[in-house]
Amino acid sequence: MKIVSTLLSLLFCTAAAQAQTLLFHTGDSTGYPYRIPAIATAKNGDVIALSDLRPCGGDIGYGRVDILSRVSHDNGATWSDAKTVLAGSGSGADTGYGDACLVADRDRNELLLVCVSGDVPYQRSTADRSQRFVVTHATLNKRTGEWEWSPVPPIDLTEQIYHGLFGGRINGLFMGSGRICQSSRVKVGKYYRLYGALCTHRGNFVIYSDDFGRSWDVLGSATESCAPQGDEPKCEELPDGSVLLSSRKHGGRYFNVFRYTDVDAAKGVWGYPTDSRNAPGGISNEGTPCNGEILIVDVRNAEGKKTKLALQSIPAGPKRSNVTIYWKELARPADYNTPLRFASNWQGAFQVSTTGSAYSTMTLQHDGRIGFFYEEEPSWYQMVYRALTIDEITQGKFKAL
């Protein structure tokens, strides 16, 4: 009832020969490690990559952490020098900023960054002395072509999230790093709706924003988790406008689907979370729990017909190694309209890394390629970028539009 590794290995195609770009180098002149990739493609075609720089050597709560950016104006061929977006002070509420979550607005040249800050580790966070939930925005300077981030400090939404949304019932939470999902269907006022998935001490919840991250509300229940055993999660919009949750676990993923009953009012119901290892043909990797990315893109099949393709990246294992992109076609609602159906019948896998590798994220670039940004050995870790074609990932079964 699940994909066995021997069968899956027949579907693997390695990207070992694919050119890569080292965007942030652990072992550079800073002397500090880099972690946690985030990437997005802006309205004007720029590709923006973010990473933690960790002078403290660890996660938020253990000392200073900064968030740095690099930008490509040519679909990843060349990149700007690194620029600091948020710098930790080493003490107090702005001790560090990390675990970046990034989205580029589909209508205008505007970016949103959501991240964690403060001097409290996630495990010791409480509703009254918590990790901070902060946001900041960037706009494109048309004259210089540079992205200009809002003045620091960033906007602190901790009280709104912890007490306004969850009534102080949750002690620790953060948004899953990497890509924030923006709807292509639901627009309220100026902006298309955003979906962000939360890792909390009580499982996963999903929040949404109709004002590009300036305020948030809960999608579904604020008391019942949509994946009680889930860890670091991601969101994606399904072809019918429903919302998909993909959550970290040991081996495979937890998947769940939120189906709207009233889109404008954001009312609806979550399904039952499904362990992909228990689904027929489901993802059953050997990797330890690790954050990855879920992305659904428009493609053409071998007959030239337009269709949808789901991409899920995680380490194939053993442990944190061999980061891989798993894929399946979403040709009809029966392929995705329940958590079990989405979790079932994955068709192939493309091995991006052949060594120790961990967190990963991706974006659809304007040239039709997938900008893939991930952590890879040596030195735990280098922050590596590759541009991959749909044809490469699927061994010629699908192509970009």
C-alpha cells in the first residue's frame, strides 16, 4: 500500500551534472553558518533568495541571527552581492531574525517576509513569553532596480496571532519557512489571498491574509489542529481553489485539504490528515523529519495538453541526505480532492542532491524553470541554487507551458 524504495529508485533521475550556484557559503569571511532557504519570483521577473546567517550558531532564541538576501535579474544566471534584510542585535526582542517565509505579489512589485524573532527558543516559548511573529515588506525602486525593505524594526504581530487568533491557548508557534502561498483565484480588495502554515505546540494550523500579511485570520478551526501530529508545514492552492497542507514527519508527509463552503468569508472544513506512507503509491522516503516545499505548476503532457503537476521536495534519505523532488499529475479532481487522494499515486522522483542535504524550497521562474534552493553539505550547510526544467524533473513526461 505504499511506494517501496526499490520501485521508487527505478524512477529516480539524478541532477548531479546540473550546474549549481552557491548563494551563501558556510565558511566564508563571516565565519558563521548559513541555514534555511526561502525564494520567490517577483512580478518583474527578479528571483529573490533569502537565508539565515547565524552568528550564534543555532536557531532563534540562542543569540544573534540575521536574514540576508541575494537577487537575480536574469533567471538565476547571475546574482547580486548579499544584502542584510534584518540584523539581530544579540539581545532582547530583536536578538535575532530567522526562518524566513517569502512571497512576491502576483500583481505588483512587492514582497512580504514573515519570520521569527526574539530571545526565546521555540521549545521554551509560552503565550506570555513567546517567540515573536514579525513581518516586513519590500517594494521595487523603479529608478535603481533595487528592492527596498521597510525600515526596521519590522511590524510585530505577536499579540494579534497568539492572543487575537488563538486566545492564548498556544504556547509556541512559527510559520513554516520557505515559500508563502498566494492564491491565483481569491482576491479581496488590492491583493490575492495568502496562506501560511503554522507549526505549533499543538500541531498545525493555517492562517490567511487578505491584505498581504498586515493582518491574519485562521482558516478553519482555531482550536482543532488540521494535523495534530504535524511539524514544519507548507501550503499550496489546489486546482479547484481548495487549500493543501503538507507537513513534516518521519518518512513521507502529512497531507490535508481545506474545502471552502464560502470563499469570500473564508469558511469551510478540513479533511482528515493522511500519512503518505499509508496511502497507495504514497511518498515513503527514508529521510528523518525535514522541511521541504510543495508547489503546483501548469505544464503540458506528452500529447501537448495543459495539465497540473504537483512537486514535493524532501530528503529521500537515509537521514538528511539526497534531497529529491517527488511529482504527480493532477489531471482531475479525483487526483487531489481528498487528503488520501492527494497522498496517493505519486508517479516519479528526481534526485537533486547526492549527498547530505536538508531544507529546500522552490519557485516558478519567468523562464518556465523551477528555481530550486536548498541546503547541502559540506559544513552543514551550503545554500545552493539550481534551475531545473520540468522536462528534467519528469524525465520528459511533462514540459513547461
